[in-house]
Amino acid sequence: MVIAFLRTIILYAFIIIGIRLMGKRQVGELEPSELVLALLIADLAAVPMQDFGIPLLTGLIPILTLLCLTMALSVLTMKSVRFRAVLCGRPSVIVENGKLRQSEMRKNRFTLDELMEELRMKGITDLSAVKYAILETNGQISVLLYAAQQPVTARQMGLTPQEPGLPMVIINDGRVITRTLHSRGLSEQWLKNQLRQHNVQRTEDVFLLTVDEQNTVYLAKKEADK
Amino acid sequence: MKRFWIALLLLGAIFTGTLFHIRSLHGFTDTLAGLLEQADELAAAEQWEQARTLTDQAKDTWADRDVYLHVLLRHADTDSIYAGFRETLALLDSREYGEYAAANARLITQIQLLYEAEQLTLKNLL
């Protein structure tokens, strides 16, 4: 068992180093330590699950070891900026003032095609409109356009639009979510009035009803079965 | 930071537990091997009844920790040792020293390998 415990620690460390060396693009939205956990844990669980000749502990001890290591590493990455940089890397500026930083691209093994694809996915076709493009530690690209290229905001136009707030679901597929209704300070009587106003007889006939912080109601009736 | 210490504490507990398991297994396999070696010496001196008593005692010692062994060791290994005991006892009854000695030596090796496979050595780790 101690061999399984120590092998788990060694392999975990090696795979994390491997993932870090592979570059940010491989990481996806997880931290390297979390990605490694996700990669390993399913396999570890599958072996004793299928092979009855192996004690359950053979799977449980490495899984518990991995969970503890991930927990310890995630606390360390929260507490120490330096440790976080070592484990997760630092963001890389790929485009600066509209110019490609080719050395950073090479360092991250990030191709031009991938950059253009990421920009197109964000609705940007002209590289010269990009002030900064940053390859984040989770492998995603953050793009900051030049001020002149950014959409005008209501504030810039001197407008003060009303804040609708978060619409909450009150009726979901015919079911009234009473907790949400009450948390918005609304009553069953208010709901009945709203249904009447929308010419609906029963809550069961409503597919979706949401209310925002301005008490604006959105109601979608259920379609009749065909 | 509390989570960090909990994680470290758990890792320490697992490590200590596994070391304790090795120590316990070492004592256990040594006891069994000792009994079986004594039985072999008695059988060589044609003291078959005493040899059988010692082998039975070793088998009972093994059976007493059956659950512990099944939880911690590969079932193929534990099953093979149990079969080894049965074979050795049968050969003791037949009083064929040559075959008994070979089966007994094989059983002792299998028991000792249990500990060797769990031992904390660089060879096992790699």
C-alpha cells in the first residue's frame, strides 16, 4: 500500500510537470493540478470497480492521496502568488498594441491559425484593432480592443438606463417555485393577478414565468401537445 | 489554510497507516514462515504428527486474519496461499517428504513474497 501511496505522489507530480510543459493550450479551463486529478481519478476508480481480485483500498488510497494533494496545492496557489506562477504559469501577452509578439507565441507553441481562430470566435477579424491579446493560464484568450474599436456604452452617451437586475424563475414548466416567489417579496395573489393579465387560467399552462428586480414579468405559455 | 493542514494530516495518516501495514505484514509473514520451516524440519525427522500440528497452526493463524488480508492484498495472492496450505496439508497426510518439502518451500516463498511486494524499497517503487 505504501508503494501505491508513493507512486501516486510521484506520478501526480510528473503529470503536473508534463501538463505545464505542454503549455497553456492543453489546460482548458482547469488548473494543471485539477486537470491531472480529473485525468487520473476515473481510471483509478475503474480498476477496482471492474476487477474483483483487487482490494477496494487499492483504488481508494491513491484517490484519497490525489484529493489531499490537490487540496493542499489549491490552498498553496491561493496563498502564494509565486507558487501559483510555478504551478499554473503566468499570462502571456500575445498581441501588444496591434503587433504580434512572436517570441511569446513560440514560447507557448501558439500558432497564428489558432490566434486568428480565437479572434474570429470573439467577432474580431482585424488584428490591428486589438490592443492586447493575452493567453491566460487556463488556455483561454482575453482580447482587449483599442478604445476607438470598443462599442459605445450608455455611460459614454450620457444615458442612465434602468437596471433590470437578475430575472428569477417563478414558474418552471407549470411548477411554481414558491421559495423564489417569496424571496422576491411577491405573493400567490400577485402571481394569480399576473396570470389573469396574461389570459392564463392555471399555473400548469405556463412554461416559463420570470420576474426581474423591476417586477417586469416575462411569461411563455405552454404549447399544446400535437 | 485549515484545508491545507487537513490535507497534510490526511496524507500523513495514510503514510503512517501504510507503514504500519508493512510492519504488521512483516511480523505476520515471519511468524508463518517460521512455523512452516519448523514443520519441514519435523517432517524431515519423520515426526509427521508434530509437523501437521505446526502447519495447521500456521493455516489457522492465516485464517484468523483472512478479512484483513483480503482487504489489503491482491485476492489472487491470498487465494493462492490458501490453496498452498491445503496442498501442503494433503502432502503431509500422504507422508511423501520430497513432494511435501517442495510444496512447503513454495508456500513459504509465496508468504515471504507478500511482504517483499509491500516493502518500501527503491526496487518496488520503480
